[in-house]
Amino acid sequence: MRKLVLAISILALAGASAFADPLADRQALMKERGKLTGELAKVVKGEQPFDAAAVLKTLQGMQANAGRFDADVLFPEGSNTGDTEASPKVWEDKPGFEAAEGKFEAAVNAAVTDAPADLDALKAKFGAIGSSCGACHETFRIKKG
């Protein structure tokens, strides 16, 4: 009997984690993405020296971040209320939104696959990454304040 209660408790806990707060989850994912982008921006702007190993590590962090993006989990129907910057267009044009995320993921994957060996190469890769971010924000984000 104790084993049954324990098994049910474990399943209930696992089920609860599957229904985490999508708003908080997507905000955390995007904040992490912004932090990683900011790290690369400092190098691109010359505020920090270019270090190929550090740049690759940051790009790999971005790749892992992009790999955790799941529009259906992070932006389910009904999660468009509350303290969110997500535009209604996310839900109105889900295929377009997913395509925009796909462009970001492709740009990051390309940067990891062909890791920048110098600052000029990083600038080119960062331009593609930043362009994909900007395009998505332009269409699918409402900047508050």
C-alpha cells in the first residue's frame, strides 16, 4: 500500500511539473536568451576582448536555449493574458511565429557549426542572430513601458 501511495505521489508530482506556468517559463527562457545575446554584444562592440572559446561557449548556450523553445508549451492558448509582452499575433499566426523562431535557431546553429575564429566572423554571425531576434520582436512582441 505504501508503494502505491508513493507511486501515485511521484506521478502527481511529475504531472504537476508538466503543467508549469508557461508565462513564467517563456519569460525565463527569453531573459536567458537576452543575457546570452548581451554577452556576445559586448564582444562585438569591443567592450570585451574576443575569446574564441568563450564566444563558442556562449553560442552553445544560445543553442541549448533555442533547443528548449517549444511554442505549444510556452505559448499555449489562454496564456496571452497577464504581464506578457507577447503580441496577439503569436496566437493568430502560430506558423509564422514558429518560422521566426526557426530562423533564430538556424542562425545560432550555423554560428556553432562554423564557430567564429575572429571578431569579424563573430560580427557576421551575430548580425544574422540579431536580425532574427529583431524580426521576431517587430512582429510578435509588444514592448511595454
